[in-house]
Amino acid sequence: MKWRLAALILGCVIVLAVAVSVAGKSPIEALTTLVKGSLGTPRARAGTLQEMTPLLFASIGVFVALRAGLFNIGIEGQFLVGAMTATYAGLKGPGGPMGIGLAILAGSLAGAIWALPPAVIKAYRNGHEVITTIMLNNVASAFTAWVVAGPGKAPDAGSPTSANLPASLNLGNIQLAGVPVSYGLLGGFLLVAVVGWWLSRRVTGYEFRVTGANPRAARAAGINVPQQYLRAMIFSGAIGGLGGAIQVLAYEHRFYDSFSPGYGFDSLGVALLAGSQAWILLPAAGLFAVLAKGGTALDIFGVPKGITIMVLGMVILVVAAIRYRREDSVE
Amino acid sequence: MNNVGELLLIALGLSTPLIFAMLGGFASERGGVINIGLEGMMLSGACMSALVGVAHGPGWGLVAGIVAATSLSLLHWLATQVYRVDQVISGMAINATAAGATNFLNQKFATGASSTVFPELPYQLLALGSVIAVAVVASRTRYGLQLVAVGADPTKARLVGLNPVRIRLLAAIATGLFTGLAGNYLVAETGVFTDNMTAGRGYIALAALILAGWRPVPGLVTALVFGFLSALSIKLQGQAVAGVVLPGEFWTSVPYLLTVLAMAGFVARSRTPAGLGKF
């Protein structure tokens, strides 16, 4: 098996090297451009941290569900409806901290509600959560597109977008080594710590992990497995929605059509990299953010941005080959 | 009457890629391999069809599209069957790889010219014929029965001497062939490739397959219904139905919502292959 893995990794490296040379650039140069464009200047670092924020929140959501054995592909949709709901809650609600609280609550709730059908269908109808969440992602993008183009469109806007949130709803940031760090991102760090602590130190977290490791053993041990599935999915969806709300409050200050360039999908890769350790979400989200931010620099450099997405796909495949192998049958 | 005929023609056109991709999904999932990578395979098929089609004509474009989709399908087979990667994860990875690679290749090599293309009617007839062929193969031939057996219970299939990994290999090639055709057809409509031009059709095809209970002929019906719905949404843009104007996004969402209901057991009886996702 060892040599097979080596072959897989080697294959990926070759594909990428070929792709970069096809673009007419040297691989080393491309790599330096990527690193410089994402970490080289304070401005680039700020951009990378901004990219990291939605990835971190969404991947915490995926991670939680994954620990209970569920694959929440629906995080993209939950993120979208969370962001949209938070925006309109912010527009209608009071300004200042109260408004921020309301928007965060509304976003999380919307995410949880969006995750509810897959949760119920998984828990009580034994329907695969992957299928239902994929379908609801598509519904979410159609639904949010309709809202910002129709009933929720800002009256004077030329494109499908909501009105801008008042400045009092800006989450704000602190300066660290000359780089602005949003309180939203700091909240994400905190959430990682809380989720990690909860999963490893609390009984309810333990029940989650047992269910994920072996649902039959969990049932034998007296754990209500459907209930765990229900909780995991709703919890995961709420975090996804929260991520959407944070994205609006910290960075975007409005909601528009095609709000997410695929944060939900990238976050699946982040969560897979993290495996069973919550804290690994931080470097993993950081890595993906570097690729996303550096990809823009690559694009300007003359290597199309798609190559970073290709890298992500291959990273996911290799990590999965190492870590998520199925062992449930003999050959 | 003329209007109705026109509507049905549009519907058939919109259904054709769904039918091909649905058959691709059938080959894979009937053999027990979850395949959410249909979208990426279609996308790669479309991209290569357009790029090679511009340079060397539509015939080579078709070949290149099928080869590209088949490579990804074989990658899915390799990952899930040899490396035993979780099938959902592998499918996702394939979608990401395809999205990235097609963006990359298209930006590097697209000349702005559009490919000459084949007429659409032969594709549509081929799609209908393929459904019959697949249905016959799956239910009447030795290989088809073996594939269904492997998809129902790979462990028992092993006990009677079948090799699921090998049997799924041929199915993976069929999946590549059909998703490649689906992607090629998208290019045959427009002659050019645009980023993410499949726009979720792979998932709709999966929805059609699931709603049809993983059976080819009912799958044809659901794919045609979905195509008809999209045709309606184009025709009805802004027009009132029974006094209510339904937005296009509503019609877009109907297939997905129906699938969720089906998964909940409200629309169709669940006929999921028992060995789906099992190794």
C-alpha cells in the first residue's frame, strides 16, 4: 500500500508540474508568486486572513457533522441562506451591538433550518445526507438569487444585491503586526477551541464521536443514534449559517447574487485535512486561504487561477487516500 | 399546436445531456459506486470537446471529450476501488479537479473561435437509443446481471466468484462514455466552452436517477420531465400560471425539491441499490 500512495502523490506532482509548464512558467517561479501574493505584504496577509474566515467557519461546521459520521455537503447552502438572512436581519434590526447580535442569531438560525430537512431525513428516513444536501445547495443558490434580484433588491442597485448595512454593524478589527484582523476571524478561533473542547471533554461530545465511529456500537451502548444525527446536522448547519453572517458583518456588508465563490466546497477539503483534530482546522483553513489568495496573484502572473482549484482537488484525493480508506471488507 | 411542438423540441434538447449523464450515473451507481462526480466528468468532456473541436474539427472534439470524461471516471474508479477512498470524497475531489483544470485549459488554449459542431438530432436519437441499450444490457446480459449483483451486495458477489473491482471497471468506462457525450452535447449547442457551463446538470441527472429508483427507463422519463420543466421556465418567463407569476428560480428548484421529497420517502419508493457505497 505504501508504494501505491507514493505513486498517487507522485502522479499529482507530475500533473501539476506539467500544468505549470504548459502555462509557460517555471514551477519555482509560480510557487514564489503564490507565496508572495498571499503572504508577502501586509495587504496580501490581510487578504489571506479574509479568505480564511469563511473557510474556517464553514469547515468547523463540516467538521462537527463529520465527527458524528455525517457528510454535510450542504454547508455551501447553509452559508448562503445564513448570509442572506443575516443581511436582511441587519437591515431591519437596530444598529450597533444589538443589531450585530440579531444578525448573527438570524444567520445561525437560518443555517440550522436549512439543515433541518437533511437532518430529519437522515435520522428518521435513512436517506443519504449527501444527496439531500447537494439538492438543497442548488435550491439555496436559486432561492437567494431570486431574493436579491426581486423582493430584497436594493432600490437603486444595478445588479442583484441587497442594500448596504449601516456602518454600526461592522464587526471591526484589531491590528496585529500591521495587519488588520477581523473580530470575526478571532471568533472563528474561539469557536474551534470550544468545539474541540466540547467534543473531547463533554459527554454529549463523546456521544457524537461514538456515533461517528460506529453507529451500531453507539446504539448498543444506549445512545440514541437518530437524535445524534439530528443534532449533528442542525448544529453543523447553524455554524455554516453563522459563517455566512460573519462574512457579511465582517467583510461584505451586503448580500448579492453568487455571494459564495464556493467556500462551502473548499471547507469540505479543510475539514477532511483536519481529520479528527479540531485545531488542525486552523492551519488547514490557512493553507486553503493561501491557495485562494495566492491564486489571484498567479492569475495576474499568467497562470490561470483554476490551477489552485485543481491543487485542492488533488490534495483532497491524496489525503482521503491516506486517511479515509474503507476497511469494511476483505479483498 | 405549433407552440406545443416547439416547447417539446426545446424540452428534448434540454433533456438530452441529462439523459446521457443519468445513464452514466446508472452504470456507476448500479454497480454500487456513489458518483457525485458526474458534474465534473461532464464539464471536462465539454471543455475538451470545445478546445479540440476548434483545432481539429467536431469528430476529434467528440473523441477528446469522451477521453477526458473517461479519464476522470477511471480516476474515480482507481480512487474508490484501488485506493478505497470514500466515494463521496472522491466524487467531490473530481468535481474540484475538473472545475480547476477546465478553467486553466480554457484560459490557456481557447482562441475565441467556436467549434463547428454536429447537428443535435443524432445526439437526441442516440440518447433515447442508449436508454434502451442500457436497460437491455442491465437486465438481459451476463455482464449486466453481474454488475447489478455487485451493486446489491459486493460481499456475496465475491462469495459466488465475482470480482467487483473488475466488474466496476467496465461500468466506469461506460460512465465516462456517457458523461463525455453529455458534455460534448452541451458544446454542440453552443460551439464554445464557458467556465462551469454544466451549471449543475450533473446533479440534476443524479436527481433524475434517484427519483427513478436507479432504473434506466424511468430515468429517461424523469430526465424528460426535468427537461420539460426547464423548457417551461424559459417559455413562461414572467408569465402568469393560474394567476401567479412563478420566478424562473422556482422552476429550477423543482427537480431538487422533488429529490429531497423522494429521499424522505414521499414521492417514490426508495429503491437504492443495497450495496451503494459498500466496498
